[in-house]
Amino acid sequence: MGYRIVRIEMAVDPTQAEADLLAEVTAYAEFKNATVYVDESNEYPGTWEITLEGNSSFLNAITPQIVNMAARIVCDIDPQDENLKRITSSVSAQLTEQIVDWNGVLAVTSARNGRELRERLDGEASFRQMREEFRIHDDRIGTEIDEYHLIRGADAWRRRHELALMLRVDGLALIAGARRLRRLADDVRRRMPGTHLNAAIRAFDGETPGLIALRDIAEHIDQYSIGRGRNDVNLPEPGDVFAVSIDTADLSISARSHSVQIRRTYRACMALIQCLTNASDHRSLLYLLPPLADYDFEVHTENVFKILPRAKETAEHAQARELIDSAMTNLPSKVKMPRKRCAQCNIWL
């Protein structure tokens, strides 16, 4: 772990704008996954002390992002406020001065398989990111269903027609996301094998029997709409493919004898995501943490670490690898996580 400390001198009580600036800068650092502590002065003149904790290379990497965001926050509050500019300049200078020079330091990181797994767990296409996407879909669908059934008036039919189209679009978007989640879960299961994720995926499949068919039809709607889809027989007449059924609790989308209940699918997605989260929280270190898992060396250039291809490893790296591997001989087979059940499905992780 590393840390960075920023001290802001205040001659008088901070204005609301100044307090807002510091609050949002620290909130952004937390958003970037740094641990942040703020010690405000009780009297003035006084000093605010902000401490950021995290891996040192991680803090190096997010420093330019925090500096840029601080300048943007000032522009959003009041670009003419000289005190805000002074505070931002001080924060930026102090953080930049504390960037650690890692040149010449031997560093290791997860090998390619581990880096791919980390992206599956936390990246922009990870199940954690998908959880937020599904919540957006479900919130919107819920609002549209409520309005569909509550709207009244002589021309309510027009709005219902608009809402039905919106529900079709949002429902198909959730279906596409659910299918993507299913593929992702299969890949995570392959990378972290075990009975728990096998059972979680089987439960998901049992709740979403028409998912794959509906997603495939939606992907190839241009063919199904003219009766020439892959699974069409006897050349169905050209026409609408999807039927949308809207009741007070759920939305059903059907096509070619397959049907998906959208909010039920949402709940199945959230349950699977929770199982994936619990499994990764409990077991992923065994697949990610060097040298328990396979590893690559990194080189430090331009304030960031870059992966060193194994073909370019030097004699020094070879010696370091020999020492590490010797120290870790047979250790991975002895390292076991304590037994624990999944809080979602109660199966052993």
C-alpha cells in the first residue's frame, strides 16, 4: 500500500464553493477506487488534510486523472473564482510531486490469463459493469410499464402505442445484455472452475429458457421479418416478428414460439451476477495474485507500468523468475481459501 497527502491552507472558513470543490475532488478519487480520508480544520486559519491510500503504481496512474478532473470541477462551479483556481493548483502540484519514480524497479503482474480474468471481473464489459446496465434497463422498463397501465384520457391509446415501442426496444436491449452475461459467465467459469458457478449458470438457464433463441432472432430480424430466418420453415409470410405482452408485473416478448419474460430475466441476471461476484471475491486471488498465479514482469516508462514480453526478458529477469519460482515450489497446491457458502445460492464457493 502507498499513500499521498495533500494539505490545503485556509485563511478563513471555506466558502460553499471551496467546500464543494474539495468534496467533489475527494469523491472523484473514491470513484476511481482510492481510499480517501479528509481531516478538516476546526478553526481558521487552518489546514485541510486529504490522504489518498492505494497501491503506489495505482496512485501514480490516477494522479493525472484527478488533476484534470479538479480543473473541470472548477469550471463547472465558477471558472472565474481565483480561490478555486488556487486550491486546484495546490492540489495538482502536491499530487504531481508525490508521483513515485519506479524506473529500475523490478515489478510483476498477472500473466495474460490473469489480466483477462481481471478484465472479466472489473472491466467495462465485466459482470459488475453489466449490473449497472441492467439496473438502468429495469428502472426504465418499470417506469414505462407503470405509465402504460396508469395513463388515461381519450388519446391515451397514442401514448400506449409509444410506450409499447419503447418497451419493445428496452426489452430487446435487456435480452441482448442477458445473452452477453451468459457468455461472460461461461468464460469466468472456465477460468475459475468449480461446482458453484456450474450450478449458478444452470439456475440462470432454467429461468431464461427462450433467451438464446430470442436474442438470435433479434440479431437477424432482417431475415426473420421476410420469413427467411435460419429456423424458419415453409417460408412464413413476411410480417412482424415480435409480439409484446404488457401486464402489471412483467413484460413478455415472443417470437417464433419462443418467449422471454423480461423482468424475470432481469432478476435471473442479478442473481447470476451476485454468484459471480461472490465467487470472484472469494477465489480470484488464487488466479490473479503473483506469484500464486502465473506472472509477467513490468517495466516503468512515462509514469506507467507496461508489460514486458517474455521474449524480451533479460538475464536479470530470468534470475528473478528462478528465485520466485523456487520460493513458491508446491505452495499453490497448499494455499486454499477457507470454506464458505455463496450468500446468493447457498452453494459452497
